[in-house]
Amino acid sequence: MRKAAWLIFFVLLCLPVTAAAGHLEPARDVPIPVQNPQTAAKVELGKKLFFDRRLSGDGTMNCGTCHDPGQGFSDGLDISLNYPTTRNWRNSPTLINVAFQKYLFHDGRAATLEEQALFPMMSAFEMNQNLDFMEEEIRTVPEYVAEFTEVFGDGDVTRERIAMAIAAFERTLISLDAPLDRFLAGDSSALSPQALKGYEIFTGKGKCSECHFGVNLADDRFHVLHVQENPEHLKDPRIAATRRFVAKVYHFEEYRTLAEDPGRYLITKDRKDWKAFKTPTLREIAGTAPYMHNGIYATLAEVIEFFNAGGGMGNPVLKPLRLTSLEKEELRVFLEQGLTGAPITFVHPKIP
Amino acid sequence: MAAGPTVKQILRTYPGKIRLVIKNYPYKYRDFARIAAEASLAARDQGKYWEMHDILITRSPKLDRASLISYAGELGLDVKTFTESIDNSRHAKEIDRDLQLAESIDLYNTPTFYINGRQVVGERPFDYFKKIIDEQLNKTAR
């Protein structure tokens, strides 16, 4: 008997900390870090900086190049746009609901939006800017100095403040009033009959909500699904250069011969993270194709096929779901209709 | 990789339904971008724009003057006329006009497409264009 009690205790200990798995939550207020309170002026400044091409080395790229409001704050490409003459290697994730994420980037290398914002600016294959130089470029613009003074109390332009303002703007990009939100708030007719069946598959036989749950329909964790590499990308020497560059920066010893994306392993060097990628939000998923970290799937139907087949070859996580054609279709309808909120109204700022 | 094959596929798919207008946007930080734009227009004068376009893409970044002249030879162009054209920057005005147009509409990325005014930045697969074009054609038909 005592042994049984210990066994139960042990089993409890082994349960994942994400005890809320499977539990979906409607949209709610965004968490705001105490170090970077939201103000209207800061959000407006952040929006200007977000679309300012001064943030890139050659003045051709801004954050909105790859996070385009007209493309679901992504860029609609399999792999993200790039600094001229280079190529990126991963898909541009949507910024919608990014405020709810515990980790940023597909490999989770940043823990806050403030930290995240500076990476692409410095990245040789993205905005390729020198941050010391960028600070001076922004400081030469009187309108910016006035805005920094209003927002931060003095006119000093630092990379940290630039990142804070951009992060504040990004925290305003929230998916609201999706049929799922209304449904979870008690409106039983918010989902169409087909979408409702899809919802039941999502939370049941499809096992989607084991990882896609909470308000953001994600688990803030990393999983090894063995999504196939895109053979076209493996052949492109520019992408090889990018992959090896990132691996080198993260002190991966065999960076010169690296021929695939190691995912989170680059950050943790933990063997279990080899080819692990972050669970993405599913909010507004209909408007943010293509899908997966390398954009290999153009449609949700393809993504559903991938999961239905039990994921990529030899993956340790997924098992075949045996969904019927009808069930797959219902799931797709739920993802498309149920998770698409009211359009985010957006007015492009005037860059000083 | 470049958008050329996709553009050609679009033209083949919609014969007589699409008008393609190409504007030059030589990247300001590349040594040979400007002379390569001149070369493509000099080839156009002799009826071989696409042939030169394709060779520029496949041989890039080898786009110095001597290479361009040798490509003109490969394509069977009148090399003397071609060389005079690029040496005298014969199409400078046209290229400058295109650059000004791009800057006036806050355009910085190549390739960028406009399909009846709808902006598409970057290379895209054929199906991406097809969806937009079909929408536009349906709208026009109505």
C-alpha cells in the first residue's frame, strides 16, 4: 500500500508543469513588464521605429519588411525576406499575440520582446545594422529626440530605449474577438456547426490542444517533430552561409559542415533539443501561411496531413491520428474561421 | 534564384491578359548593378532583353564591363553597338527615372511587384501570383 502511495506521488511529480494543457482561454489583457510600462506616446514612437529603414545597414529594410501588417505581420514567404544579396533560413513568425510569448524566435533565444528586437537589426542576413551607428543616426533626427524626451524623460537615444519602444508597439498587436473567444465566453453559436466539430477534434481526437492551449494556443515549449528540410534550401549556398554563420555565433563546433537546422540545440546544447522548435501561436493562423519554422507547408491542409501522419520520420513526439477526410476538413475550418479575430486596424506612421 | 522563371510562367499562363512593365532598380551598394541595368537595356535595343536578363542572373556576381561585353557576344548581339551603349550610359535617364519612381513610392526591396496596384514584396511562388491575378481578372470581367 505504501509502495502504491509512493508510486502515485512519483507519477504526480512526472506530470508536466503545463497542467493547463488542453484548456483553451479567451483573449485577455496583455501582460506588461513593470520595467517597460505602456504609454500611448511610447507605442507611437515604437511604431515609427518599427517602420524606419534607418534601422537597417543599407536603408532598405525595416521591421515591417518581414512583419507586414498586410500579411498578418509576417511576410507570406516560406523563409523570411533578407538583407540584399543574402538569404534568410527560417520563416518569419507573425507578431500577432507575440506579447503572450515566453520565448521569442523559433529557437527561443530571446526571453523578452525588448531583448528580441535588437537581434534582427544586428543580423548579417536580416537588417545588418551596427547598433552604435544606428543610435547616432536616430539621434540626428530632431523629431525623434523630441519624442524620446517625451517618452523617456530625456532625449538620449539608446538601443535599449529603441527596443523598449518597439516592444511596446508590438504588445498592441493582439487578436481579439475571434469566434473561439466568443464561444469560450459562453456564446454557443459563435462557431459554425462545422467549426464546432473542428473544435471538438482540436481538443479531442486531434490532440492539438495538448500543445496549443491557453490564451495564445501555444505551450511556450519546444518539440522535435522532424519537419522535413526543404531540399531547395539545402541546395542554396546563401542559405548554407546563413546557417553556418548562426551556428558559428552560437559556438557550434562543426558549423562549417552543418547541413540542417539544429533548432533549439544551438541555444541550449542539450541533445534533447536537437531540431526542436517552439510551438507557435495558432491565433490568426489563416492569415499567416506558409507554416512551420521553414515554411515548408503552404496550406493548413498540408499541416493537418503532417500531424495526421504522426509528424516527420522518426520523431519521438507524435503518433498517427487516424482522422477521416471529414474530420480533417472540420479541423481546418475551425482553424480558419474560429481563430480569426476582428481585423487589426492599422495606420502606417509618418517616419520623421 | 530569381523571379524571372515565375514571371515567364505567368506570361505563358495568361496570354493576352497581362501587361508586364519592368522597372530598373539597381541596388546602390553593388558595384555592377548600374552597368548591368544598362546592359539589359542595351540588349533590349537589339531585341534580346530576356536573354540578357537570364544571363545576368545566372552569371551574377560576375557583372563587370568585360564580362557583360562577352555575354553580348554569346547572345549574338552587335557587340560594338552594345559596348558603346553601356560605355555612354545611354539609358541613364530611363534608369534614373525608375529610381526616382521607386523612391517616390517608398520602395526599397527587389523584386517588388505591383499587380493592378497591389504590392507584392519579394520572390513568390507562381501560385501566390496566380491567386491575386485571378482575383483581378475576375474583378475586371464583372
